[in-house]
Amino acid sequence: MSNNKQVPEGKDPELWKIARKRAGFKTHAIVYVIVNIFLWAMWYFNEKNYAEDGIDLRNGHIMTTIGWGVGLAFHYMSAY
């Protein structure tokens, strides 16, 4: 996030920076959940992608969830 935004008058700049990081993380987490629900629903309702053993790692939704989840975890650690 850009640090060029002005801090409102009467607000502590450090606390304002922390609050913006946490708000950014919350937005990131909401987008992660919405997109992954959509990807998993597409996979679930598309029967031709089912593997005989139940999991097919060729489907991108699994790797997207894991990879993006790792990035989200790092974002959490930097925000909190």
C-alpha cells in the first residue's frame, strides 16, 4: 500500500498506518474467500473434472487455494 495518503488531523500516524495495514488484510481475506468459493463451486458443479480417486491435482482451484493462502498468511503476519 502507498504511504503517500494523508493522515487525518488529530490521528497518530503510526496507529493510522497499522489500521490501514489491517484494513488491507481484511479486504484481501474477503476477496480470497469469495474467489475461492467461486472456483470450488465451478469445480464441484462441473462433473467431467472429477477424478476416480476424488482429487485431481490438475485442477487449478486446489493450487490456487493453497498458493494464495500462503500469500494471505504472510499478509496476516505483516499486518498483525
